[in-house]
Amino acid sequence: MKIGFIGLGNMGGPMASNLAKAGFDVTATDLSADAVDRAVDAGCRRGESVAAAVGDADVVVSMLPAGAHVRSVYGDGYGVIANAKEGALFIDSSTIDVDSARDVVAAAAEKGFVMVDAPVSGGVAAASAGTLTFMVGGEADAFARAKPVLEKMGKNIFHAGGAGNGQAAKIANNMLLGITMIATCEAFNLAEKLGLDAQTFFDISSTASGQSWSMTSYCPAPGPVPAAPSNRDYQPGFAAAMMLKDMRLAQGAAHKAKAATPLGAQAEALYALMESAGKDDLDFSGVMKLIRGDL
């Protein structure tokens, strides 16, 4: 099977590499020549342009920064829809707004193409290990076609429903993650102020009703979870800038859907303070520094 891969950043690069390792014939392209060079070193063919990468591909996979990039890469005259061969399947794994996802899927369908939105969770480590979680929006037959490809890049593949529902699942999940991380930071900070050390509080709360993934897998207080970014001065990981992007997507969707998300709004504001302080290159668990007054 031939795959055209567009977008070779921190996530897309390892994803393309894993597809090549799985035996697919991958032609990869990116605006960064260095990123394309790394993909070639990992077993991909060089795509000089989007059109060249997708022209004879059975499947097109994209991993792009924002909705505007997805609309452009798929919709412009030089893009995917205009240059893909008949019958190709499109998989967009970017995290973007729901409306953009649905609009691009509809534009593809108008030209006879099948497309799914398939954003991911798991970060760079999971992208490299091939253990990502995919949340897939699209028709059932499209999901069935996409799943064998996604399984070479991920461990958990979920069908979330119709077009755009993958994005809905992703932004709702990450809003929850952003909120619980802040709550976990506040709890550890309070415990410390009251004279309880981080390890003792972790030992108690991680087996009690306050337990969460933010605590047990990604503890924002240095010490209890050795692999967590808190033990390497909050180097990402998943950068606060990326979390802020997802929080903003969630708030945009919430306003449009008239869904009340007061904690989501407050969480967005706190991550925006990290951005204002020029510290959004820290891991998102680095919001602990903000709460402690260390930024």
C-alpha cells in the first residue's frame, strides 16, 4: 500500500516513520527540508510537494498545526483533493476545530473521496513508540478502511461517530486533562503549605478518591513519579502552548454549542498566563510553577 504523509513535525515525523517500518511505501513531505531528510533516513520516500506525495497514494495521512493549514493543504489547487488519485482514503490526524474538520470532510466527499478526522492522544513519546490513541470521526466504512493504517501508529483506535466527532472527543478529553492537571497542582501546593511532603501526599491521594492520571502518571510535583516532566524542570512532554491551543479550541466549541464550561474557561486563562510570561514552552504540568508563584 502506498501512503502519502503530509506534516513531519514532532508528532508527524515519528508517525510516518512507524508506517514505513510497518512495510508501507510512504512518500513524505513537509515545508521543512530537514524534517523531510529525517523521514527519508527513517525509510520514507522524499515528496517534493503535496501533489507529488499524494499523486499515487492509496491513503493520505496528514498531521498539521491548525484548521487553516488543513483547509489549505486539502482544498487549494495544489492540494490533496485536487491531486489525489480516484478512490484514495484521507486521514487527518491534526487537532483542529470541529467545523474545519467537517468542512474538509464534506469537500472531499463532494469530489468522491472518503475521509476521516483522527486526532491523537499520547504525545511525542507515544508517537515514537507507535502507541498513540486515535479518536476517529467518519462513516463506519471509512473507519474500517482507516483502522489497519492507524493500528501501525497507535494502540487504541476508537470510532467516535460521524465526521468531526474525533475532534470533539479530542478537545473534550484535553479540556478535562488541562483542568485536572491544575487541580492536581493546587492540591500538591496546598499539601506542601500545610506541612505535608509531596511523596506522602502522593502515597495517600493516589490510592484515595483524589486519584487521577495527572497525579499517578504525570505528577506535577517533583519526586513521586520519576518519569514525569516535573523531575526534569518541566521540559516537555506536552508543551503548555499545545495545551493552550486545545483549551482555546474547547472554549470555541463550547461557545458555539452553548455548553457551560466554567472550569474550562478558568483553565484556559491560567495556561494563557504561562503564554504571557513566555513560559509556554514548558510542559503543561509546569502550570505548577505558576500556582506556586515561581514564574
